[in-house]
Amino acid sequence: MTQTTKHKRWHLAHGRHLDLGPKAVVMGVLNVTPDSFSDGGKFEAVESAVEQAGRMVSEGADIVDVGGESTRPGAESVTALEEQRRVLPVIEALAAEGACLVSVDTYREETARLAVKAGAHIVNDVWGLQRERGIAKVAAEAGAGLVIMHTGRDREKLSDIIADELIFLSRSLEIAEAAGIDRSHIVLDPGFGFAKDANENLDLMARFSELHAFALPLLVGTSRKRFIGHLTGREPDERDAGTAATSVILRLKGADLFRVHNVAMNVDALAFADAMLARQEPEER
């Protein structure tokens, strides 16, 4: 069953905003790392990173998400200084161009602070404010957009996937509220692939509509994830068609934003999902 789209305004840093609703929003993945699972080492140089961002924007990305530490299972941690060395020059360059909204993919308080100062509009925390809680204060003070992601890493999960989502994300929202972050700045991400096996990811897709209980916009990041390879038998750089299929399914279930590597393919696929939603909405109102 499809979900009707509702208009929501996502408030971001530097006086910007993004209207969510009738059109899916695409966030392009820009990993300035040597070891990310599908594109590590391709965009470490500032010039190549900026060029890739330009390609993604030309293909329809509204946001470019810049990350300086791989979050793949088993990846080695980097220092905060190394993460900042990687991401800050790229964020500064993208902000100076002004062609897109810029997100920083980090869980570190100081990296987030410096990134917003460099021009980032959004803080994307894969630990849902529960690794370095000071990051919530950074987002509040800057008026940044905030992506709060669910993860099952380094803790005991509940057996029911949605129950675990609800408990974890509710705790994150309590941290955000305590820091003074208005809900109009918050987007939730259920964290596909983060300490979830193939069956759990599929269950999360099947029951995705239950996450609307939070009454907040939802971002999904299924792009090239292992569970797509489990179903298709394809390697990471061959999983874009499978990713686009998940994007359409999740759009019809009410997701608002899509974090992807292959922007063009997902923009095209989501155009059809948006067209179906637009045609079915009058019947459901």
C-alpha cells in the first residue's frame, strides 16, 4: 500500500531549508576515504571530490553528504584530526560554490562543529547522538539540519526490528530535545545495514510504514548494501539497479530522502514512484 506525501519543511543551518513531500529528495554519497566499501580511494583529492559532487548535482542530487571515515563493518577507525583533514577542505569548496546543500557524515562533536563553520548545512550522525552526545548541542547552536540514524552496533538489540528502532530512536530524540533541537530540524534514518542481517533489512523494508509513528521525515540509505548483494549475488559496484528497486519500494512506503551512490539511476526510478503517489493521492484524501 502506498503512503500519501505530506509537505514538511526541514530547517537547516545558514538560514537554508528544504521542502519535503511531493518529490523525493536525493542525497549523493561522497566518501573522501581510502577504504569505503564501494568507492574508497576514488575521491580523496579535493579536486576529484568537488568534480564528483558536481556530477551528482547535475544528475539531480539536492544534497551532497561528505564523509571522512568508512562505516563499513570492520573498517579501521581514524582520528578526529584525520577525519577533519579529509572533509573540511571539500565542504569549504562545495559551500563556496553554493550549488548544493552540504551534509557532513560524522558522529564527532568537534568535526560537526568545524564542518558547519566551514559551510555544512546538515549533520548526519550514524550513531544517533548516542556516541558523542555533544554533537546534539552543536546542531542546536548552529540550527543545523540533523539526521539521526539507528544502529545496532555495540549493543544488545531487541529481537523485533521495529521495537528496537522505536526504543533506540526515542532515546535519540530525548537527547535532541534536551539539547534544544526543534523537531523541524530532524530527519530519522532507520540505518539499513548497520548491524542488521539480510532478513532484518528485508523485515525493516516490509514494516517501514510503522516508523511513521514518529511523525518525522525519513531518510533511507540502502545504497549498494550487503543485503542487496545477498539477494542479487552482485558485488558492491554492481548493486545500483537493486538499490533503485529498494528506493522505489521505500518511497511508496513514505520515505522522503534517499542517500545513494548512483544519483542518476535513483532519480529516474524515484520519478516513477513520485508519479504514482501523485496519481493515488486524490483517491486517498
